[in-house]
Amino acid sequence: MKTIEYFYSTRSVFAYLGAERIVALARRFGRRLIHRPIDLARLMEGIGGTPFDRRTEAQRRYHFGREIERWGEYLGLPVLVDPVHHYGDRALPSGFVIAAQRLGADADRLHAAVLAALWRDDRDIADREVLADLARAAGIDPAPLLAAALAPETQAEFASNTADAIARGVLGSPTYIVDGDMFYGQDRLMMVERALERPFAPPSGRTAL
């Protein structure tokens, strides 16, 4: 089965806004979604991006304020601009999703639940009981996932995802890779759909000055 690689942070609002749609596209086109949760702060450092706390007030107000409000309204998705639990541990929720994928559980459904818990419901996704509740609601036994989430091999995969994202020039969360073609941002899902229907022409290698 062909795949779609899916790089994202479990704390990314824009991943939340695109989560259900990328799952639907993968299923519609018979693709397996490969979940690659990443540490977004390390990615930004690795690619020379500007950390959130060093961006201007105007940039934060637009990209992480107005844009979130408009996309939520446009998509009909309830979304919080600045939830209380926005910042926190990345290792446990990321490992939880990775463990689900490694153990054959429904990572597609679970990852969307984790993102919605934070950006819709303002729940603490670094809390083991919250994650257990999300898994049970998705019909998944949380015990093996929680047992594996912080295991060395799971966290090694989390670190490897981030290193791979840096090496491949991933620009942020979410990023989708279809047959080697990279699409950054949930606002590119219409182009992901087109690529699944019919591949784009190969890149020319030229860039605009």
C-alpha cells in the first residue's frame, strides 16, 4: 500500500485544523498515513527558523491569532487561540501516538483526538489520565500505549522523526509528503488532494529571486 508521510507536532494548532481532513484523504485514496510526530522547537532550531518567542508581536497576532480564528470559522471547527495547556511536555503525547502506530492501534483516530483535546477542549495532553481517557473513547486499550510511550525505542523514534524532518527540509507542522513531494501547512491540503489524484510535474530546480 502506498503511503503519505505526515510530520507534525502533537501540540500544533494547524495540525489540529487539518487532522480529520488528512485522515479522510488517506482513506479515500487508499493510502496508509505514516505518523511522524516531531519536536517542533528542535525542528525550528535545526532549520534556522525563528522561534515563537522571538517573532514580532505583529507576526504572533496574525499567524497565531487571526489566522487561527479565521481557519476555525472557515472549517467549522471550534478552536482555542491560546489554551491554558498550550505549552508542556512533548515526549509523552508524541510517544503515545508513536506507540499506537507501532502496536497497530488506530493512530489516525487517536492523533486527531489528542490534537482536539488540546485545541478544542483545553485538556492537558501531558497527563496520563487524559491520554488514557482519549484512548478509551476511541475504543483503544490505553495500557500498552502508556507503557510504551516513554520507552527508549519509542522516544528514539520521536528523536529520529525530528532529525529526519530537519535533514529533509521540513518547514513546520503539519507537513505531508506524497510520493516524495512535500506540502507544508494544512492550507495545502487541496494540493495534497490534487497530488493524490494526479502528481504535479517534477520540480524545475529554479527559484524566484
